[in-house]
Amino acid sequence: MLPNTGKLAGCTVFITGASRGIGKAIALKAAKDGANIVIAAKTTHAHPKLPGTIFTAAEEIEAAGGKALPCSVDVRDEQQISNAVEKAVERFGGIDILVNNASAISLTNTLETPTKRVDLMMNVNTRGTYLTSKACIPYLKKSKIAHILNLSPPLNLNPMWFKQHCAYTIAKYGMSMCVLGMAEEFKGEIAVNALWPKTAIHTAAMDMLGGSGIESQCRKVEIIADAAYSIFKRPKSFTGNFIIDENILREEGIKNFDIYAIKPGHPLLPDFFLDEHPDIIIKKAESRDVIPELKEEKPQPPPKQRSGAVEETFRIVKDSLSDDIVKATQAVYQFELSGEDGGTWFLDLKSKGGNVGYGEPSNQADVVMSMSTDDFVKMFSGKLKPTMAFMSGKLKIKGNMALAIKLEKLMNQMNAKL
């Protein structure tokens, strides 16, 4: 991993969303240099599913060698941002680095995204980043270091990244557009850059999105912390860049990236918005029966599906059902399949013992999944990962996304039997 140099000793780093995950990892990296860390986050009391509060983060930061100022901040509230900035300046004398890390996500299409969820993403991601930057800029302009770093992706306008989660992409790209504009506006005074991971990063939020087992396909938060540290070491003239974590660390001389993997040697899940398009990733996954590694590999043609494969798949699923699976899932799934053996099928994991069949379920479906019959069979047999199918548009989902993710665990149990 990237060694600390002491470059940030005595510097004040204001980080939104720093009570856990990537934000906290960046804070701890800076704390090892002896930096002052302003923890600007919402969590003041323990969350049942998301570990960490601004106070537990403060304890870890001070144990690592830094000074911590925990501030209760919802970045949707301009006054709370202003109050935290004033406290930071009063306590530490100024602000040298701002990290806009706080973010909200909903991977739902236009008709399935409630207005309040759209507002949340726009207000946290785009507006929150803009307002926090605006509040910190007067103090950043006085700093010799002066960095703003947004955790946001390159502005890739391929429609692939819009069609499945338009609102989220707009909100996330708003953070990136702040980089584009502010880097030019404050050129020579403040370095403004964006940082984005090449692969999925393991956080509590990723566990909630990806379900059990997703961590083996992820890297640790420390890779983002090291990449951010590399950026902070650079002069103000290093500005307006959209940086990928692995790329900048290669420039630092790091060659072994297994040190950042949760499960070294295991194939990694590519992150959203990057140049390798999901349809290419899907072909690689099908050729290897796994989530692909991030390297070029010639895809092999998928095997032809046997006649009646959908019916056979549902038969195997039915034979594998149990009260434990039903109790753990509590959802009704409807499948709208096109192609041979297509039509409407259902998987009822609410009724006692569970049930499958052709036609619509007797109880209203919690999740409706639309795809081809070939992709359905590949998905249940492990040859096509649901995340990749969704990202590439091969799988369309309506309804409860969390329950859709739960189904992947059942699919993994089917792999050995299909």
C-alpha cells in the first residue's frame, strides 16, 4: 500500500460522509500524517444495518494520530454545512482539503423511482457537493495545499449508463460537473479533481446493494484512501482530472493490487460508468462462468440451450425450495420471458414451502423481471450474473430492488444443480 510521508501533518481535511466506508478510510489515511479531520456526516446514533457514527469515527481518527472534529451534517441542509465549516475554522484555523464523499443511490429506472428518491439523490449528490464546496472555498483559497476531491465518475455519455438508472446517473454526474466547472473557475487557487474506483469497493452500502458474498468481488476501501492521498500530495496545478484509483497508484509504482482485494486472486466486479461497456463484460462473464476480471480475454460463444430449459430450470428450483428459503426471502417474483419457452412464470417465496409455475402468481408480485429465456437460464445456472445483466439492459426490473437482490443468493444455490 502507499506509504504515508507526513505531507498532511497539521492540515485540515473536511470530509462529508466520513462516519464509515470510503470517507472514513480517507480520514484515517490522512490522520496517520497527523491531519485534522472534520467528520461531516449524519449518523450520530448507531444504525441497525450500517456500522459507525461520527463519534466512533472520531475515536478511530485520534487513535491513528489525527485530531477529530465530529459534526452532525446533512448536506441537504445549507445551514448545517455552514455551521460545520465555522466550527472547523474556529477549531483548526482554516480548511485545506475538502472531500465530497456523501452520496445517495437508487439503481431504479424512471418509472420505478419515486420523486422523493429523485430529490434525495439530487440534493445529496449534486446540490450537497455544490453547497459544501461553496462554503469551503473562501477558506481553501487561503490554503497552500487547497484541494477539492469529489468521489464521482468520469463523464461517460454512453446511453448505457443512463437507461437503467437515469436519475442516479444525472445526480452522480452533477458531482462530476462541479469538478469540470470549479477546476476552471478556481484554476491556480484550488485543485479540483474527481476520483472513481476501477472495481467495486466493499462497504456496508455495497453489502446492502449486492447481498451476501458480494465482498469477494470487491476491493478494500484502502485503495481509494491511497489514491486520494496521492492526489493530495500534488500541487494546485494538478486540477480538472477524472482519476481512476488503480491508474494513479500505478503511477506511484504500485504493481501488486492483490493487497487491496478482499479475496486476492478472485475475479473483480467492474464499477459503473467506465469505458469497458457492460455488454462486453457480459460476454466475458459468459465465457468464464464468473464475474470477469479487468483484463482483456477473448470471449467464447455461449453453449446452446436445450429445449424446455426454462421448464427444467423451474423444476429444479421447485425441488430445492424449503421453509427456510421462504422464511429468509419473503417475496413473490414474476418473470416475463421472451423467446422459446417464454411467457409469464412465477416464483412464490412467501407461501408455505414455496411454489413455482407458469402464469401470474396468485399473490401480487413484489418484483417483476423481464429478460429472454436464454438469459434466464444462464442467470440461474451462474453463467450470467444478475448485476451484469441489469447493467447491460439484458435484465429489466420493476418493484422492490432489495428483494430482487435477495434472489441472487437463491440462484447461487442452484448453480451446482443446473
